[in-house]
Amino acid sequence: MSPIRSVFRSLGKDGALIAYTMGGDPDIETTERVVDALIAGGADIIELGVPFSDPIADGKSIQEAAVRSLAAGTKPSDILGVVARLKKKHSTPIAIMTYYNILYSPGLDRFLSEAKKAGVDALIVPDLPLDETEDYSRLARKYSLDTILMAAPTTSPARMKSLVRHSTGFLYLVSLLGVTGARSQLGDETLKLVKEAKRVTRGKIPLGVGFGISKPEHVRAVLAAGADAVIVGSSIVNMVSSGKPTAAMLKDVENYARTLKTATKTGGSNQT
């Protein structure tokens, strides 16, 4: 059983908190400390962004974080170095989120091999071409890396079943049309989407829901609708870029994670 699946099993009926931050924003050292704070606050799984120049799935906050990271000279190897150092301190699973060109340029086999050596547990690749999924999944299995595929509100039932078959770790459900970004409230259509997706994933793979989740009430509502995990990113990225002194920012991040994690304990199904 993979480290990520082990997390879901260990939580029982509680939901998992998956926390995202952009690697290299504002610098590599701060990224490592932000992840430390997220884990101290209770994050069950870390999603670490690898900056890319054309992040099509990301909203304003994460796009700007990617720009800052790239301007600071961050390279994919720098992010893998962060993972390696974090893994010496924490057992928390780490998934990296990036775009296909980052993997394709050095060669899929080479990148996945280096990711595994660094301690990466899974990859999320929003623009993974459909015709490349089978080859990618085969290599990911070779290196015991979870393949976390993404489903959208427009995903057909047949396509959803295919995604479930090819996903490991969990299925990432994009809860609304558009790009990432913190929202003030979740609509009924989002909760309906979660319930529909759960009918497909139940008994097969955990369901993680992201895009727009930023408040404890969002967490409780999404878990009550059937999700096994919530994925929170843009609001964390905004805290990192708040301009506060580093110590104060890190305390905010830790407290925020703790608040969200507390909300995962009040409901949710986690029926995997």
C-alpha cells in the first residue's frame, strides 16, 4: 500500500487535509519552512508546486507565485531537493504538482526516477495528454509513484470510470469550472458534483476535492457530501505572499492548517 493510501486508511472516517504551496516562492528555504508549518498544523498530505511558465489550471494567486518562483531562479531539481530534505524530517506523503513539459523535457523515465530518489510519493499533472496516460502510468508504477489524475465538472461518466481505473493514491476532483482560487462560498452544484463523483469512486479509490476550498465550513460541507479529502492551496499561497515577517507568516500558516484540519474531524465519509 502506498504512503498516500495508508494515510486514508489511518484516518478512518475522518477526512484528509491536503495542503498545497508553490515551491520556491519566495525562495527555497522559505518553502521548506512553510511545509514544516503545514505539517505542524496537521496537514496529512503535502502538494508541492513545481513552477511552470504556462500554468493553465492555476488561478491568479498560484500563477503569480509561479512567476515569483521562476524569477528567483527555481528549477525542478531545486524542488526535488526540498522534498529530499523534508523527507529526512517528516513521514508525511508529498505529491508534486506540475505540468507535462517539465516531465517530458528531460524524459519521463529520468524525471520519475529522480523524483522517486528524492522521496516524492505521487505526481499531479493537470495537462497530461490523454494518449500519454498509459505510458505515464506504467512508468509511475515502475517507480512506485502514485498517479493522481484529475476529473472536472465536464467529465463524462465513461471518462470518470477510466480516470478511476488509471488513478492511484486518490482521484482529484476539480470542484468547479475555471482555475484555482479561494472562493467565499461553495455552491450547491459543487456539492452535487461531489456526490455524483463519490458514486463512481466508492470502494475503489479515495476522492479528493479541490479548487475554491478555503474555509472550515467548506471543508465540512465537501466531506459531508462524500469527499475523502479536501485540497487547499490558493489561500495558503496568499498567506505566504502576504508581506508579513516570515515568523508571523509561518505562524499564520500553521494556525490556518490547524483550523482546517479540525474541520476534517467533524464529518465526512472516507468510505474507500
